[in-house]
Amino acid sequence: MRAALAAARTDEGPAADAVRRLVRAMEPSAGLLAFLYTENQLFEGEEQNEGWARIDAGLTALFRRGQESGEFRIDLTPAWLTEALYGLLASGAWAVAEGRVARNDFTHMIVELLLGGALRREEP
């Protein structure tokens, strides 16, 4: 996860583009993330919690940056958007593993669903 955050260069360019790069970078380890996301009670301890806290901070900073730039809705907290991303990644990994979603569609479907609900819309 830390490597994916670094590879995605989440502090560069528009936040929406950074989210796309991040999901693409996380795709290879999405199955492991799905396991850890659902079985995290097996991995309690300060060292594990510190690792997750650093990853959470990176994701939260990305979503906050998107809000501050006006790209993302401000009525959804950065913490919630982080949890939503984790959930979508885990669900996507399961769907690919079970053959319900094509592997080539993984990044597109996650990003489009997340950003379709997170992008700020102009008032009519």
C-alpha cells in the first residue's frame, strides 16, 4: 500500500487523476487488501496499527486536497472517502477473483463509482 501511494504520486496534478493512478497502482495487491480489510482483527498490535495509520493519512490527505481544490464534494469527509475506497477495492478484488468482473475493468469500475459519487457538481 505504501508503495502504491508513492507510485501514484498522490500529491501531483488534479486529485481525481491521482485517485485513478492510485487505484491502478493498488490493483495488483487488491486481493491481499481485501483479506486484510475483512480480517484485520487477526493483525492487531501497535506496529500494524501504525502502518495502517500512515496509509490512512496518505489517502485522507489526497481526498482533503481534492476537496480544497474544489474537485470533490465537501459534505463527505476525507475519512469516509478513504473507507469507501478500501471497500470498493476489496469488493472489486472479490468480484474479479470470482469471475463476476473482468480484471481489465477493475480500475475503471472502482474509479468511476467512487468519483461519480465524490465529484463536486455545480448547482443548476
